[in-house]
Amino acid sequence: MGNTIIEKIIKHNTGMDQVKPGDIVTVNVDRVMIHDIFIPFVAEKFEEMGFTKLWDPDRVVLIYDHLVPASQLDDTRHFRVGDAFAAKHGMKNVHRSDGICHQLMTEAGYVKPGDVVFGTDSHTTTYGCVGAFSSGIGYTEMASILGTGTMWIKVPETIRVVIDGTLPEGVMSKDIILRLIGDLGADGATYRALEFSGSTVESMTVASRMTMANMAIEAGAKCALFTPDEKTEAYCGIKLDEYQKSLTGDGDAVYMRTIVYKAQEFEPVMACPSQVDKIRPVRELKGTPIDQVFIGSCTNGRLEDLVAAAQVLKGRKVADYVKLIVTPASRRIYQEAIACGAIETLAEAGAIITHPGCGLCCGRTGGILSDGERVIATNNRNFLGRMGTSKVEIYLASPRTAAACAVAGAIVGPEEFA
């Protein structure tokens, strides 16, 4: 019997001859990520458990991204605790405002195809874009890994998603994953692996795959996996070995479900307030007035996202009384966007361009909204109170759609400014 990608990764990691969904196994962890919000709790729990040293300091990455620049008085405590913990335990992989954790983990080369990675953030599923098994955990589990280097998991069932064909003009991978979440429901993939394949997926950039892997958790997925290929090699700066090349679903693998899409049937969509699976075509929402647009986050703050927005905004202006906030996902992306002219285009159009980080996605560092205001955002969640008060309406969209809305001052599709 063949195997799914997640089964192959677990078999290789554990040395087991065969695994099946539902098995409880202990995996050896290749890398972990802790961000600034969780580091005080991880440090406290680590000492409470009686550990005195990290299993491997070089496999631990600490990233300050949610709370930079500090916007509340207690934020600096997180920095002090994090710095003290890193110094005490000899951690060298510390990033202070270099960008968002999920961007940096692959961009900086910490995660490779076939790795097993855990992070203190639900969107750790992002690293599946390069074929790694990555998943979010809490601070208690993280403290345990820091002391032992291992973690127990249940082998998940796999939902295969096959997408073939060429996407229509103006449609981005964000539209695909939103549509999938709408079809599955917010709990439709709970503790399951999503495995993506098909000609559309093969033609995607790693950045586009990152968007989809990032939002897999919004359907409850344990992880999301893409087969490593030559684009993965170029992005990770490696040559795939035989194990990494094998990370594709076998023809006789057992899937709990297969979902098939034709690329040409996709269209620009939005997640409407205040559920990520409340998906509607943009054309049905056309004309709805807006107050603000946010382009950024670990979902859509990459170079191709900023370039897509700049293409829409070039030679145009942000509508009167609308604020457009742009937050690159990392310092490197910021520099690349400057070099290619995207930042200049966005600035000329009237965008507010901020320091790399999580920013408004988690309701921090400027841009929060008040009662009755409406925002179009490229991030991954539109829950009540996430970007301001509980009476703020958050619509999730692709960067291209968001940029079009900024120009129109209302919800419109990207075709309006093609």
C-alpha cells in the first residue's frame, strides 16, 4: 500500500516501516519556532518542568514580530524575558524585528523539505509550502520539546486537493484557499493533512503555495503539504535528496477524501465578517463602501503580493477618506520591493508603509479600527475584535482585490483596474 506525503515524512522521521492514520507516534523534531508573545510562558513552563538546558540550542528559533514596535506597556517584558532566556541557553537564532516568524523560517533557511517543525503559532502550517510537516502547538508542548527534542502526534488522515488548469486573470492563490475553506467549512479538515497537487499547483510560485499552506489551519488542518520541486530547490537554496524527491502522494495511497477543482472556474472571492469560511464572490459584494485596506501579514506580505498591489495602484491614487496600510512580511522583502520599484509605486499612490512584522493582522502597531468601520485585509482571520472593536467589519481578500478596493473606496474586483 502506498503512502501520502505526511505518512512518508513520519515514516522517515521515526524509522518505522509503516504508519497509518490514527497511530500515535513520537517524532524527532528538526526545528522549533517561538515568537515574542509566547516566550515568557514557554520560559516559565520550561523551568517549571525541571529542565536546565535545551536539547539543541541551534534548532531553536526565537522571533520578535507580533509586538514590534511595542504598542503596549507590557510588550517590553516579553523582549526582556526572551533575551534573557536566549542568553542563558546559548540560543543564536534570534530575530529582532527582521520580519514575520513564518516568513523568516523558510526565507532564512531554517526549514527544509521533509523536516518536522513545530511553532507557537497556529499558522506554523505555512512551512508545508516547501514540503515540511509543520504545525502549531501551545507553550506547554513547546517547553517539553525544548527539553527533550521529541513530540508525540497522531498520524492524520489526508484530504487530497487536486487543481488543474490555468487560473483566470486577476485570480490569486488566496482566492483558491478561501474557496477551499468555504467548501470545507472552518472545521472540515480538523486534524487532517491537506495535500495539494495538480498542474495549477505545480505552476505556482513557492510564495503562492505559502499563502495556501498558511491558511490551511482556517479549515482546522494539522498541516498542509506541497511536493518539493525545482522551485523549492531554488527557494531553499538546496539540491533535493532522494527522500525529499519522494515526497509526493503515491497513486495507491489511501485518502479520506479527494477534492478536484478546475482552475478556470475560480474567481475573486472574499471571506465576509466574521467567519473565515463565509465566502462570497467579490462581484456579489460590489459597491460596499470601505474605510481601510491592509496589505501584509504572513499570508500575503511577500514580494509577489506587493508587486501585484503595485500593478493595480500604478498611476492611480488611494480613494479619499480611505487608508491603505502596507506591511512587508520581512526586511528582505521590503528591500526587494524597494529595488523593483513597488514601494515607490505604493507610496506615490498614498499607501502608509510600515516596518516589517505582524502589524494590524493581530491588532497591533497602528491601524486599528473603531465601531462601524470596514476593512479589506489580506491576512488570514476576520474574527470579531481582531483589528479593533468587535463592531469592525473585516473582509479577507487577495492583494490584487484589496488594492482595487483601495482605489475605488468600495469593494470591487481586480478586473476594474486591470
